[in-house]
Amino acid sequence: MLNSLEPFWRKESVPEYLLVNNRMRPICEGCGQPILKNLAFLDGEPWHFGELRDEEGFARATHVCRDCCSYLTTGKVGHMMINGERWRVCGVCGSTNVKWLGGRGQPEVFYP
């Protein structure tokens, strides 16, 4: 975690990693345990998929980026004009390969 002595502009989401069985594994934002399988990202932060599915944040996911495989809330989806055409842009990796999950109910699951 970032300590309070670091400047406020450094508080971008940078996943922490832990060495497990000679492999670097991301740390889950929900439980703080290393993620060995079923990795999912919400706004660029790593989660166990089972915990993310049960969290209220997953219900707020409206888009998914097909390049960085991150579920995105409306705050992480940007819009950009290219040659007079409006494109959705991922707020995590900057890709324009963003898909709307559709519907107002439970979002569909995207399997990369």
C-alpha cells in the first residue's frame, strides 16, 4: 500500500504482488490474499472473481475492456473524438476496444 508520505498524485491503482511458488501473484483488493486463479479486474484493481461477483462494485460495472480484461465502472470509461466520431476509451490502459455490457440488470460475464 502507498504510505501517507507519498504525494497525492501517486495514488493511481498499482497492483501489489507477492512471490508464491516462484511466481509473482497479484494481491486481491477484497481479502488481501494472493490470487492463484480466477483473477478479475475492476477498474484496474485485481480481485478474486468470486469475491468481485459478490461485491456491490461488480454490479456497477457497465463496460469491459477487451485489451486489459478489466471490468469498468462509468468513472473509468472515457470518451474521445477521432475524425468526428465518438469512441469509448478504457481509463486503465487507454484502449478503444471497450464493450458495453448492456442492459440495466445483472451485467453479463466476459471471459477473455
